Amino acid sequence: MSETTGSPRQILSLAVPALATLVAEPLFLLADTAMVGHLGTPALAGLGVAGAALSTAVSIFVFLAYVTTAVVARQRGAGRPDRALAAGLDGLWLALGLGLLVAVPTAVFAPTVSGWFGAGPDAVAAATTYLRISTLGIPAMLAVLACSGTLRGFLDIRTPLVTAVFGFGANIVLNYLLIFVAGLGIAGSAWGTVIAQNAMAAALVTVVVRRAIEARATLRPHLGRVWRAALGGVPLLVRTMALRVAMLATTWAAAGFGDQTLAAHQVVFTMFGMLALMLDALAIAAQALTGTALGAGDSEGAVRLTRRLTWWGVWGGLGLSALLAATHRLLPGLFTTDAQVRERIAAGLLTLAIYQAVAGVVFVLDGVLIGAGDGRALAWLQVIVLAVYLPVLVWLHAGAESMIGSRGIVALWLAFGWFLVARMVGLLLRARSRAWVRLGA
């Protein structure tokens, strides 16, 4: 099997470092959540609200990494490293511009955004504080996405790994010092994260710029190319916005069950994010290898890669299900001393364990189709799935008062499982069609 078809050894050489990179962030986020949780239930609930808003503000632009990876990998596969780096720089300039456009209004309207979820007044106050400070890190995080996408297109997973480990390692130390030693509370958590985010961006931008200079790619922004990069990302932007609406709507539904369930939902949602990123390591390998294979004209290699990675996603998901089921009673005590919140967390984690194999298939096929540049189909698919998911959340929110104790969070995460099943069915149908197999740079 050739390099472009993705042998097991090559997949692992990309997926394992990517796994370490991706797991670093949620692990430190879990640590941050644990530290904030010891400030009280309102602070933890506020972090849940602010985290949902911030992850939306940043994650809707994750196409900066996805599109850049796909374009850079295709150009690399076609033997044009200079054009590959030029595309990466276009993505970087676009990231910085979008970061400023998002950060300013988010900071100005932070109280309004925090109040949208219907949390209690103390939780809204904590969320507003965290959100306003954290907007200073939004341009940096978008720059990290663009630079990471460029490096992954060159099959360089090590540099983002080293940057993530050092960056999030500094983040956890800073957060501890600022929250507890300096006594800044939830504001200290936000400041520690902002400092670490900007340091990570500076490191990755330096690496990409040096490579561009070596390849004699121009560093100045070319408005035409940047505009084309923006247009090329529109389908994935639509896909990601639909996905984020689903996440935000789930948090909105959780708020309807009260602050204790909302606080528990924040922990379960953080765990879901960590597990998703663990599975996403295979998706990153799929993006880079699919783009490289199609750029080099290897259609059969791309199809074989898809089959292999799909099964890897199934088995990886089953392994995570077993791990989560075994630890669902141990983990809640790390985040809160509130017995009722702990009980809800345990119930939510056990529900989450049910459908991790489904999640594995979803993330792998998503990565394959992103790497193939099949953004338009992904956008339509996500919009359709969102349309069948939102009525379920509205129904749950309307009946929240009748679901006491842990029943609410179980129903909420069963509904989210239905959301993932609908995504899996659509992605499987698209992958089988082979309409995404388009060759060339």
C-alpha cells in the first residue's frame, strides 16, 4: 500500500500525536472545571454558560483548520509546497481578521449573551465576568486553528502537540495561581486561559512564517486569495454553525432543569468534548491523508482509507464506552461536593457511554469528507439533522418540571444520542455514494 493510501502505521503516526494534542486541551479544561467547581455551584454553572458561548464563538470558525488542512494537503500531494504554504498564510490572515470581528461584540454584549440561557442571577454574573475577559484570547485561538491546519496538511502533528502540551500546562498552573493564590476567583481562570492562548498562537505563527520564508512564499496578505479562502470556508461555516446551534440548544434545555442540572451538564458536556477529541484524532488523520490521496490522484486509496478508519472509529468508541461506564461513579467527586450535582453527573456520564461507537463513526467520516473538500454536502446534512433535533429539545424544556432528580439529565443526553445517530446515518449514506471522490489539486 502506498504512502497516500494510509497504511495502519501511517495512520497511527498521525493519529497518536494528534490524540495527545487534542486530549491535552480537554484534560486541562477538566482541571479548570474542577477548580472553578470548588468556588461553588453558581460559579460552575456560570462557567457552563460562558463556556458554551465561547466555544460557539471560536468553534464556528473551526473551518479555518479544516479547510486549511484539506487545501494544504491537496497542494502538497500535487507537489506544490509553495502554494500549500501560501494557502496556509491566507488562512492565518483570515483567522486574525475574523477573531477581531468576533471578540469585540462578544465583549460588549457579554451580559446579554450570558442571560440567554436562563440561568440564575449569580450564574449569569459569573458567566459575564468570564466571558468578557476571555474574548481577549479569541483572535489567538483562531490563529492557532489556522496554523495547526497548515502544519497538519504537511503531516506535521508534532509541532501542534508540543505547543498544546506546553500551552495548556501553563494554563493550569496560571489558573491555580490566579484563582486561589491571587484570589481572583472565576476571573483568574479566564485570565490564565487568555495568557496561555496568546502564547500558543505566537509560537505556532512563528513556525509557519519560518516555513513560508524557506519556501519563498509571500507573507503579505493578498485580499483576493484571502477572500477566496473565506468563500471556500462558507459551507463548513454553515455546517459548524448548525452543530453549535445544537450544542447551545442543548445547554438551553439543560438550564430549564435548574442550576444543579445545568452544573452537572457542564461536567458531562466537558467529558463529551474530551472523548470527542480523542476520537477526532482519527478524523485529523483522515483529513490529511484523504486530501493527500485525492491530490495525488489515488481514488481507490482514499476509499480504502475510509473503510479502515470507519472500523477504527467503531472500536475506539467501544473502548471509550467501557472506560466511561467503569468510572462514572468515580469522576463526579472531582468536580463538586454537592451530592445532588454528583448524582446527576454520574447519571449523565453513564448515558453518554451508550453511544460512543456511534460518535466514533461520525467523527471519522466527518474527517474524511472534510479532507475531500465535501463541505457543501456536510452543510446540508448538518442543517437537516439540526431540524430533526431541535423539536426534541423544545419538548424536553417544556416538560422540565416533571423530570425530577437525575431524570432530566438522562433524558437530555439520550436526546443528544439521537442527534449523533441521525448524523451517522447521513454521513454513511454520503460516504457510500463516492460523490466526494474528486481528484487533483
